[in-house]
Amino acid sequence: MTGLAERLASMPPASFAMVMATGIVSIACQLLGLPSIAVALLGVNTLFYVTLWILTIVRVLRHRTRVLADFTHHGRAVGFFTTVAATSVLGSQLLLVLGASRVAAACWVAAIALWALVTYTVFTALTVSAQKPSLADGINGGWLLPVVAAQSVAVLGVQLASAAAVRSPLALFFCLVMWLGGGMLYIWIISLIFYRYTFFPMSPSDLAPPYWINMGAVAISTLAGTLLAAAAPLSPLVQDLLPFIKGLTLLFWATATWWIPMLVILGVWRHIYRRFPLRYDPLYWGAVFPLGMYTVSTLRVATMIDEPALLVVPRVFLYIALAAWTLTFAGLLGSMVKKF
């Protein structure tokens, strides 16, 4: 029991990344003609989501000091943003796979509340903290989770806007603001991450899986932009900004695409050249999510710019994302067997 209590006490705040990863892979399957897999993943994801919230609540009740300490830890605090993104992604999954618009709307409201709570709690706590690490020690790809959280709220909101009737313009205005704010946040944070990449020494242990969020954060920004562009007829403001939205969305997609070869090369350097052991880590869900998100966002970009040649990319990436999810899930099961 002591071992179980300690594992619960040290539960990573970013644990909800498995919901994000499972949800987006399910959505990719739904959009690319594998509905049975999409439904199966929805069932698994619902179990993940409920279980993680139960564990989180128990952790807050029994290990409040450890939870509070996480909020002032530069490496762990940003992990709380996965609760926002997981709630939004699950809402999108329910909407697209089952057509459950009311439940999805409830998820959107919950995600907005979580976004406000986590955003201003985490950034306030980190700002006023008396002891802070150096940039090299304190920042990693996980710091882009606030971007993912904001954009996930925008993605779900735009998808629900068509059902909001006369309130569609207001809902889309809110989503537009979240999209632009999230995009600006990406620019701020990725500048620091790129600076850390190029001006500080990097060891294999520094290149943890969350660095894939460098790509995932801008991929979900792409997805939000494509959905806003598609919803333009519902809002005069969005219609007026349509050329700008399309241009910025294409910039986001190009940036996401640029990151992929770079991240693959660094992965080869980490695991093959430097022989860093490849074993299960909950943080690997943070690498699965970007693969699924790039699949979906590229599919939407191909529709937005009417370029059928781009459709080859998501059809290939779907199976890469499915393979990554399967391997990570197998790693999860294997780690559970070893512990018990």
C-alpha cells in the first residue's frame, strides 16, 4: 500500500496527455474511414478520463502538499494544462464520433472553466515564486501545453458554433480570441525553447518526449484556424478576416511540418547515436498526440486550400499515429504488470 500511495503522490500533472493522444487518434480514424477503431478508442478514452479524474481528486485530498508544490515547479506545473486539453479533445471526440452535441457542449464549458483556473493559477504561482531555475533547467516542450489548451478550447467551440443558432457570432468571436491568443503564446514560448536548443548544451535526457509538443502545439493551432475558416459564413467578423485567418493557418501548418524532420533527427541522435534507453514513460503520450494532431490538421488544410495532393500525408500519418499509440499503450500495460 505504501508503494501505491507514493505512486499516487508522485502522479505527473501531465497524466491527462493519454486522453489527448487517444482522443485525437480516434478523431483521425473517424475522419479517415476507420469508424470502428474510432468508437473503440472512444470507449477506452472515456475510461482513461474518468479514472484519471478519480486519481487526481484522491491525490488532491490525500497529498495536497505535493499537489501545491507541483504548481510552483517549472517542470511539472505546465502539466496541469493537459486537464484542459483532455476535456476539450474528449468533447470533440464525442461530437465527431457519436454526435453527442450536448455532452460535448458540457465538456466545452468545463474546459473553459479549467482553462481560466489553470492558466492564472499556474502562471501566477510561477511568477511570484521566490526560487526559479535557469532557463536551461526550467523550460522544455511541455511549456507549450498552455498553447495546446487554449487552442483545444477554440477547436471544440468552433465545432459547436454551428449548433448555437443566433449565438454563433459570439461563440466564434470567443474562439477567434482564443486562437489568436494561443498563437501569440506559441511565438513567445517557442522562441525561448529554440534559444535553449541552440545556445545551451543538450544531453539525451534533456530531449524528453514532450519536445514533440513543439510540433503538436502549432498543429492544433492549424486545426483551429481551418475550422474558423470553414465557419466564416456564420460570423461577419470571421468572414472579414478570412484571408488573414487562412494565411496564418498556413503559416502554422508550415511550421508544424518544419518541426517533424528536426524532431526525428534529434530522436535518432538520442536513441541510436547516444544509445539512450527506449522504455515506457507516461510522457510518451505527449509524443503520440502531435502525430495524431498533425494527421487531422493536414486533412483540414487540404480541404481549406482545395489541394487534393496533400491528402496523401494524413493517410500515411494516420497509421504512424496508430502505431505510436499502440506501442505506448503496450508500454503502459507492461509497466502496470511490472508494478503489480
